[in-house]
Amino acid sequence: MQQLSQLRWIAIAGQLTTVLVVHFAMGIALPLAPMLLVLAALCLFNLLGPLYWRRLHHVRERHLLLALLVDVGALTALLHLAGGIANPFVFLYLLQVVLAAVLLRPRARWLLVAVTSACLLWLALVPSPVLLPADPERGLADRYVQGLLLCFVLIAVLLVVFMGRIGEVLRQRDARLAALRQRAVEEEHIVRMGLLATGAAHELGTPLATLAVILGDWQHLPHFTSDPELLQDVTEMQAQVLRCKAIVRGILQSAGEPRGEAPHLTGLRAFVDGMAAEWQRSRAQAGFDYRNKIAQDPTIVADAGLRQMLFNILDNAHEASPGAVALEARTRNGWLELEVDDAGPGFAPEMLRHFGTPYRSSKQAPGRGLGLFLAVNVARMLGGTIEASNRPHGGARVCVRIPLQALRPYEADRDDAPAPPPADRRG
């Protein structure tokens, strides 16, 4: 509708210029008063129309049809007052028909074809108050031929401008729909994985509990207490089993099954420090370089999704370069930035092009690539982004950007999301 309104202003300006040129420059007497009245009515419609369209949730087909019928009616009135069927600008009806073919459904298209045909027939049957002489045999010296050429150029220019804009709008719409379809597919994939994870957690609960009891009993048997190495192995096995139970419990808790306590509130610095310390402790990571440069320390909700997302990225970095993983946390312009570096071989170009796509990984093994896929989707659900790149001196870098307002408690004041900060270009 906005495109039609802009096109109508162009048409009004062109029609007014043509009327004045024909009347004053070419010496053909036109009924200026009624023609200017028609143009004034068209201007009024174009001024008042947007006030009505903006009150609607969306413009319907009948509104577009009404706008095109008004244009056809105004053009018919002007043509009747300026020579009728002998006016070379009768071909402007084709512009309305093309617009209807693009914007309307078949029934409305054929209705506009019928209306324009009836208007053209009416112009042929009803004499015009102005007689326009035509002698096409004179070629370009004839004013009728000049009008035909001008009408063709005008229609061609308006169609290119309007159709180009409509095409761009349609391309943008198709791109948005494609992105939404891709997101729906990915979210459906996540739901299926969540169901599988929850089912597996139910199934693993009992055997893990049995293993924990057995290993606890073994620690007190004389055979193990007399051998420090065996006792250390059993103790480590029990610690890993307890870690597995904690993971299973976390899956079930994330699914909302066993608990319903209020969200845990904490400070941003303490939350990030706790995540880094927990990951280093649970992975027994040596050479972990953690730098906390967080300037702001707002109260946030301890988001389990953010924790798992960071753990997935750190795990990938650890697999790429054990003993050489770095994490830097900082806040900038209302965003939390978590930057993970490693000293591994870096990302292949194909991986960078399809970063975050499931089952795409440099590790040739079934099920790989899901960690980054989940991380990208968690960041997107929080309104953030994840960017991957290769460092100039070797290794990979993954930068997570999350808006702080997405982590704040619901009661806190929430302004509009800040614009994403520029990507860090450091080597």
C-alpha cells in the first residue's frame, strides 16, 4: 500500500504537468477546472488513505483493490475530459492491470480487467468535450504519436520502479520465511534431542545409583584399603559416577520434572567465576587461562542454558588443544562477552561457513557438532550471537555475546535491547 501511495503521487505530478503543458504550451484548450478537481480529489484520497491504513493490523486484498479502482476512476475521468478514446494516455490502464496481476488474487485481477475494459468502452462510446486531432502518418511530427511515445516511456519507467521495489520486498519476505523455516527445523531438532535426553536420563538413573552404592562399598573392603592405587582408582570412579548422576539430575531438572524452586539470583561476576571454576574442576584442566574483566556486576538469573553453552564451547576448545584453553569475560555497552581461545588447528573454511549446523564437525565421528549447534541456539534464544574465527597466530576463537537484560530478573527494568557491539578484531 505504501508503494501504491508513492506511485500515486508520481502519477498525480505527471498528470498535472501533462495537463498544464497541453493546455498552455500546446494550445489545446482543456477543461482545467474539472480536471484539477479530479486531481485534488485524488490528492485528498492519497492524504487521508494512510490515516486509515495505519489503524489496521494489516492491509487486506479488498483495500488494495479499492485503491486501484480509485486510480482507474480518476484516470477515466481525466481521459474523458481530455479527448476520450483518442487520448494516447489510455494505455495507462495497462499499468493498473499489471499492478493488479502482481498484488491481487485471480478473482480480483479479473474484476479489475473487467472494470478497465468497461471504462475503455465507455470512453469510446461517450464523446469527449475536447477533440484531439491525430494523423499518425506524420510520424514524430504528430502530437498523437508524441503522446504515444511519452506514454510508453512513462509506463515502462513506472513499471521498472514499482516492480523493482515490489520484487525487493518479496525477496526480503522470502528470506525472512526461509530463516523462520530453518529456525523451526532446528528447534524441532532440539525438541527431539531434549526428549531423547530426558528418556535417557530416566533410564540411566537406576544403574548409576547402583554403581555409586557398589563403589561406596568397595572403598571399605580390605582388598582395596590395603592397596592405595586401587583405592585411588575406586575413589576416582565413584567421583565420575557421581558426576554422571549430577548430569542426569541436571537434565531432569532442566526438563522441569523433580523441582520447582524459584530461580537462583546471583551477581554476574560470581556467576561467570563459578562457571569457570566448575568447568576447570570437573575436567581437571591444567593450563586454563581465565581472565575476568567484567566491569558491570548486575544481579542476574543463573541460567543453566548459558552454563551448558559455555561448557560445550570450552569442551571443544579442550579437545582441540588440551592444556591451552583461555577464557576472557567482559561487559561492553550492555552486553556480556565470553571469548574462548585455543591453540589447536583452528576451524576449516567449510566449518566457518556452516558454523553451528548440526552434525558438522572436524571430528569425524557420529553425533559430532551437536555441542556448537546447541550453543548457537541457546545464544539465539537469549537474544545473543556466537561468532567463530581463526586467530592469526594459530588456534581458534569463539566469541559469545549475550545482552545483559536477557539475564536480569523479570522484575528489573528492561529497556530496548542495545545494538550489538562491533566484533573484536584483535589477533
